[in-house]
Amino acid sequence: MIIDFVVCTTTMLLLKIMTPWWWWIMVVPFVLGLVRIKSGWFSFLIGTSSASLLWLASSTYYYFAGSQIVTGRVATLVGLSSPLLLILITAGVAAVAGGIACSAGCAVRSIFVPLRQ
């Protein structure tokens, strides 16, 4: 379990650093669920935790590295009282996206390789 979490989070982090695309939080958990994870709930847990941790950490880093003004304006634009609440909500959206992607990968795998009880 810990190895899957570390592999997923590290891979997403490296791809996020090397490329400007945000959708790695769905591609990497899908591939991990397709290749390695054998349980639906376990795959959802791994995808959710790794995507939310990565998104929360990077959003917090960018906020404190100088984007307080932009984050505050976006929070005001969507009707939130605090920029930090916006960071938490976006981490929640990333968690759902990563969890569903990893579960989908596990489900696709179960079509081709039956699960052992």
C-alpha cells in the first residue's frame, strides 16, 4: 500500500515538474490501477490520497511563493471568503479525480484479468 502511494505520488510530482499539464493527476492513477492495484476500494484510496496530497502541496507552495493576489482574486470571483478555502476545495476536486481515475483503471483491469477471491 505504501509503495503504491509513493510510486503514484512521486510519478505525478516528477511529471508535474517536467510538463505544464495538470491532468497527470488522472493519467498516472489510471495506469497504476490498470497495472498494479487489484481492489476497487484500495485503488480509490490510493488515487484519492496521492492526488490530493500532491495538489494540496503544490497549491500551498505556489500560494506562499507569491501568488496570494491571484488566489485571492479567484477566490473572490467564485464567491469564497478565503484563498486557503479555495486551495482546499481544489485539493478535494483533485482527490475525486484521482480516485475515480485509479478505480477506473482497476475496473478496466478486472475486465481482462478476473480478480482472485
